[in-house]
Amino acid sequence: MNLGNLGFGELMVILIIVLVLFGAKRVPEIGASIGKGIREFKRATSDVDRDMRGALSDSPRVPDRLAPGESIPTRAEEDAARPEPKRLI
């Protein structure tokens, strides 16, 4: 078994050090909390990725070619073309 650059011997030494420092009763708790942290991190990164992809797909597209005399709309023109959002209060 080779995890990155760590061999079996190195992993055993790390496991023994963890057992000495924390005790056999705390090791499963530590492993569970590390696993939970990794799952939360993956969930957060996938949420950010999904939000970024959604924002990119919702952004207005600039046409590849403009008609002669046509210009790219400015931000103010885009904002003026959008309807005002409903106010809840």
C-alpha cells in the first residue's frame, strides 16, 4: 500500500504516534470528525462550483459577431432593460 509518498512503515509509525498521543478510545472519534470535515469541505466546494456554473450560464451572452454599426451594450443599458424586482415589504 502506498499513500502518496508514504509507505506502509511510515503509516504504521504515524498510527502508533496517534495511539500514544490520543489513546485508543479517542482515535475513532478523531477519524469520524476528520471524515465529517472532509465531507463538509467537498459539499461546500461542489456548492460553490454549482453556483459559479449557474452564474456563468445566467450571464448575458455577447454575440460572436455584431451587425455593422451595432455596439456591445453597456452595463447601464443592460440594467435599464431588466425589470425592477418585486419588493416584499
